[in-house]
Amino acid sequence: MKLLFLTLFFANFCTFSASSDPKINCLIINLDYVNCTWSEHQYNYSLKGGFSHDDIVHCPKYETANGVNVACMLPYKRVQRFNKFTTSLYRDDGSLVTEQEHDLKAYVKLNPPTNLSVVEKKDAELWLYWNVTENGACTESEVRYRTDQNNWKDTTPGTRTTYSLPFPSNKQYEFQVRARIPSSCGQSKFWSEWSESVTRGTVKTNDTVLLPESLGSMSVTSLVLYAVGATILLVILSCLLVHSERLRIILIPVVPNAGRNVSNYLAALFDNYDGNVEKWLSMPKDLENGFKPNFTERACPVREYRIMSQSTSDSESILSNPTDVSSDYQSMHRYSSSSTIPGSAEPLQTQNTSQDNPV
């Protein structure tokens, strides 16, 4: 019974001790050194570490906080991250606290890119350039930008050190870049910190001068688009006016400059062209038709009527002998002779009877 109790107590003690061991985390910084930290800072621990197929060394440089060691920086050589990395943590009395193995292939954190610059090219594109601290073929970069302090827009990562933004608007652009190891070289889980921001209008190069945003300069592409749009609008309006005959294009020929030979030109006018000025000036047919009316009117017949003062006998003779007057006039005159002439003749006959037979 006592043996069972001691066994259970020892197992619980070992479990508690194992669970209370500090956790060691290591990260390769910019492929320059290995930075290891541990989670428990109650004691002043010391650390040893090294990659497989290499010597285990004491930590050459510590970081301290409140008088105790909290981190260690171990040396690193190229391509060592593909090997196992072993660390051992010791107390001040030299007793071993914990020993752990690490796979650091994906635990690499690069430094942020540097020397960011913005250039506006002549083809209306905004170009961003930067430098990375490591080999560009084994480094992929991600660019983010924003306009007028709005939200950031991320771009697709790529193994490049340039980025172009076509047809930028007249706004303030702000760029940042970060980097990491790509999958082709053993992808890392960690991105670098974002670089310092660079804004449009702060850099000048020999290729072009980047104007500040306060000038409100328009891009070349905008000017070209406005000019093309205005030209197309004018052509459309001209076609509509020509189609509706509100606008007519007439090519006026150049009048010959006679100068001192006026008599020669006038002689040619009468001798060769029989005084026809249009042929003499070689006036195009389109110009001649331009001055002619393009509409027609119906002909309106006009007839002439003569009013003749005639006596009763004359009117009767006229009725019996019609002249070369139009049929309309004859019908009108026939109507007047049958209605008006007898009315005026009756008083005349009454007057004559009174003269022949006086009372």
C-alpha cells in the first residue's frame, strides 16, 4: 500500500515538473542569428544551443530585463535552418531545466524593406521601388497602399522589388512593403514588419519630377481622353447639322489675282468663255448647286380681265359675238349682262317714252 502511494506521488511530481518547464521559442532573424526566448523569468537561466552536425555552444549574448536573462542570440550560418536545432536551459547552479528540439525551416523573419521611392513615369504610371536586405530571388514582397488616409489595399505577393500603379488619380498615395521567404526557398510563416511609409510627391529623379498634390496636376492620360472626347463630340454635332441641312459645306474657289494683267483676264473671259463667269472661275458644280434653291412651288395661273363700258346694243353684240376672252370671263360677263344691263335699260326706255308723248 505504501509502495503504491509512493509510485503515484512520484508520477504526479514528474508530471507537474514536466508541465512547469519553461517553453523555449526560437526564431531566425533576417538569416543573421537565432533569437531564443523562454516563457519563465523567475530565475536567471542560461542557454546552450546549436544545429545538428554542428557544435553546441553557450549563448554569447543575452537580453536582460529586471536583472534576469530573458532571451539569447545564437550565431547562424546559411542553410542551417533546414537542420534540427537543439536548446538546453540551465539554472544558476548548473542543473538542467529543460532540453528541446526545434524545426526552424519555417521560422524566419526578415527585416523590413528599405529605400522606398515613388516615381511617376511619362506613360501615366506610378512606380514604386524598394530594396530588400536578402537575395531578391529568395524573397517575396507584398505591397499595400491607400489614398487620402483611407483603408489599406493589399496586393498579390511576388518576387519583385518594383510595383506599378497605372493611371493614378489626383490623390495622395501612401505605400508600404513587407517581405518574407517564399515557398520556392522554404516558405516562412512570418512576414517582416511593414516598412516606413512613402507618399507620392516626395521623390525626384532624373527621369521625371513628381509634382506635389497641392498643384492639382492632371495626368497626361486624362488630358488625352478629354481631347479625344471633345473631338468626337464635335464630329457628331457636325454630322447631325449637315444631315439636317442646318450646315452646308461650300468650297469657294480662289479668285484669280489679275494684278496688272486685268485686260488679259477680261479678254480670256469674253474670248474663251463667252462672258460666262462661272466657267471662267472654274466654279465646282457643288458650289453652283449650293446657290440654287432646293425647294419647288406649284405654278399659279394668272389671267387678265378687261372691264369695258358698253351700251345696251354693244352689250348685246358682245353677247352675240364673243371675243377672245377666257371662258371664265365670258361666264362672268354673261351673268352681269343678264342681270345688271336690263335693270339699267328700263329707266332709259321710260325716259324716252315720256319725251315722245308729252302730257
